[in-house]
Amino acid sequence: MRRTPKGLRLHIAIFGRRNVGKSSILNALTRQEVSIVSEIAGTTTDPVEKAMELLPIGPVLFIDTAGLDDIGALGEKRVAKTYKVFERADIILLVSQANVWGEYEEEILEEARRRKTPILVILNKTDLFKPEQDLGPVRSNPPLADAPNGHRGTSNGAKAKLNKEKIPYVETCALNQGWETAAKIKNELIKLLPSDWITPCPIIADLIEADDLIILVIPIDKEAPKGRIILPQQQTLREILDKKATALVVNERNLGKAISNLKQPPKIVVTDSQVFEQVFASTPLDIPVTSFSMLFARCKGDLKQLTEGAKRIDELNPGDKILIAEACTHHPIGDDIGRAKIPNWISERVGSKIGPAPDSQCRVNFDIYSGHDFPSNLKQYKLIVHCGACMLNRKEVLNRIYEAKSQGVPITNYGVAIAYLHNKLERALEPFEKKKRDENEKRLS
Ligand SMILES: Nc1nc2c(ncn2[C@@H]2O[C@H](COP(=O)(O)OP(=O)(O)OP(=O)(O)O)[C@@H](O)[C@H]2O)c(=O)[nH]1
Ligand SMILES: [Mg+2]
């Protein structure tokens, strides 16, 4: 189970001020010394990740962060890194010292609200505070100078506030009741599980039926990883098998022959975007065809918005800046799809719009970002072209789409852009349109 890819894990991020016990909570939950714990504020610097199987929830990725009240030039950088973690958190654990509630805690609550991320507050270090200390209402903005520990609010005050706002919380002592702490948190976590975690959206299962035959076209080129097929292809294959349907896996060279050898046409052909053009050309028009990227754009992102984004390619002009965002940090080889092929196709398209002109005048500028690095100022871009994001969880993909939308920048992804650039978007979308039509018909009958 430890091999479940990160993108498929529930991301649970731990936030709070320095020294409140965030790393102790992580260690209690994992029952391991994953993060260094010390009484020195600012012990955790970079986010610490721990993948594990958290029963009964399943594969999760815990992310311990640096305190949001970190100070100094380095502190600022750490806080910025911590903020990045909000983008991929499916659930937020806000740890506060039991008697402390102030601007930092409010800030985390606000961030969770803004992103519609479920949150659980952990009032830790209950052993340090006697009930008689719990007097007076919470102060929402205690001056930091008063409190390395922000000793202003009281846990009663904090609890009253949380109760009033119906924010779930647990009270813990991570120091010497690790097991109890973990049990309390797990109980509450189960109640907060996002619905797309409980019922994940289908990749292909809703487009096919038992006994259908599906052809998957998987080219084995220089970019194919050694000795295996990539995650989206594995996941699609798994769903076909779960559905009790049959998959025929071919490379692009054998597709035509495979189709003509069949007694019945396949229900659908799904291709890797690398050989999109060839596969669309050699699949008879009466057989539905789409790409793995289109399937994933639908289940992981927002197909409608990514489609609208692709259509904006024709509005680009020479000199415009485009952001290419890749989720993984692979070494580009030869004609890399994101670094060479897509930029070339887009440049050609823009070039053809302005007619004969020296190549230098047709150039569109591309910025490439990879990993969790996604620029915060998107307004400088006329378009964002994102990879299929198999390494990111859905939350992070949706967050990026949301960010792009809120800054008014169109966004598309590799697969949708490739379909559009080859003038095949409509055909690639048809299987999804057909499904919608069938559902409507069923509803009306
Ligand atoms: N008394 C008491 N001490 C605790 C409790 N939980 C953690 N501590 C102690 O508080 C100190 C800070 O704990 P950490 O887990 O390192 O806190 P953190 O929030 O990760 O701190 P930074 O990484 O510096 O932001 C350590 O000395 C812990 O042993 C608790 O429930 N009660
Ligand atoms: Mg820590």
C-alpha cells in the first residue's frame, strides 16, 4: 500500500503556530518519529511528508508544516512554503495550544473556508492548563508580542467560538498520550472525508458496460518509462477490469490491423496523446475515440473549463506569454510533449495566423514550471497549459483551475490542447457528449 502514488492519496495537512505540537501530532498519528520534535520554536522548516495507510480511511499523505508565525527572512520563506501546502490539502488539521487562539488560527480557518477544505481543530497540550485557567472570552487578535504562546485566549473561549461556528475540534495531549490522541483525531477525520474520496469520480467506468471491448493505444517511445506503463494507463485498465469489460492494448502501429481483425467494433478507442493524430486518422469514423488525457481532464479537473481554455489558443498573438505547468519533475527527452511539441504546435498556429513573417516575429513565449511550483501571479499569462497532473491530487488540480479562473486566465491541459491543435476536439469530446445525451433521454423516458 505504501506504493500507492501520491496523487491518489488523501492529503492531510497539519498547520498551526510554531511549537504548538504539530510534529508531535504527526508522530502520534503515524506512531513513528517522522518529524523532529523539540521545544525550540521553528524546528520544522520544510514541509515533511509521510505516506501511510491510515485505517480505516485508506492511503493518506500527511504533510507537517513550519509554523505560520515564523519570523525573519528565512521564516518568511518558510511561511510561503507552508502556504503552498493549502493548495493540495484535502483536509486541514489546525493545531493550537489549548489556551491560545488568535490571528494565526483565524487565518488558517479563513484559508480553509475560502478553499472549502474541511478542517479539524486540535487543541493540544491540554495537560498544561487547568480548567480554572479557562476564563474569559477568546481574543481573536492577541498581539504576538504578548505571546510566544499567544497566552491570551482561553481554551473555553476557543471552544465556545468553535462550538458557535460548528467547527469540529478535539482536545489532545500529544506528549504522553499519543495513542489516545491518534484515536481521537482519526474518529473526527472520518466524519470530514470529502465526498469525492468516498465515491471517486470514474475515469472510464461510466462510459462502458460489462463485456464491452475497449482498445487502449499505448505507444512505447523514448518517453515511456522503463519496464512499465504509466499511472493513467494503469488506472484506466484497472477500471475496465473492475467493470468486467475487456481491454485490448496495442501500440499505434498495430491499431488498424487490430480493429479489422475484430468481429465486432470496439466500444471506444482510448489513445495516448503522443500518437493522437495517427490514432484518430486510423480509427473508422463510426468508432468513438478519445485520449487518456481527456478522460483524466474530466475526472481530475474540470473538462468544461479546460475545453474553453483550449479554444483560446486561436486568440493568441506573437509576443504573448504562456505558462506550461508540469506536475512532475521528469528529465525532458528529445521531443518532450510539454517543452517541445506543444510549444511548437502553438507557435505554428500563431504563425499561420499572421501569414508569412520571419520566424522570430511569430514567437510566443513559454515559461515552464514543474512540481508543486505554480506561480502566484498568473495575470502575466495569456494561457496556461497544464500537464495531465497524474502526480497531483484532484484538490491541487482544482485549486490551480480555480486560481486561473479567479485571475481571469484561461487554462487548458496537454490532452485537450493537443486535440484542439489537431482539430479533433469535437470528436474527442463526443463520448462524453453522448453520455450526457443518453442520460437526458433516460430521464425523459
Ligand atoms: N506539555 C506538552 N508538551 C507537548 C505536547 N505536545 C507537544 N509538546 C512539546 O512541545 C514542544 C514542541 O513540539 P513540536 O511537536 O516540535 O511542535 P511543532 O508545532 O511541530 O513545532 P515547530 O516545528 O517548531 O513549529 C516539544 O517539546 C514537545 O515535546 C503536549 O500535549 N503537552
Ligand atoms: Mg514541527
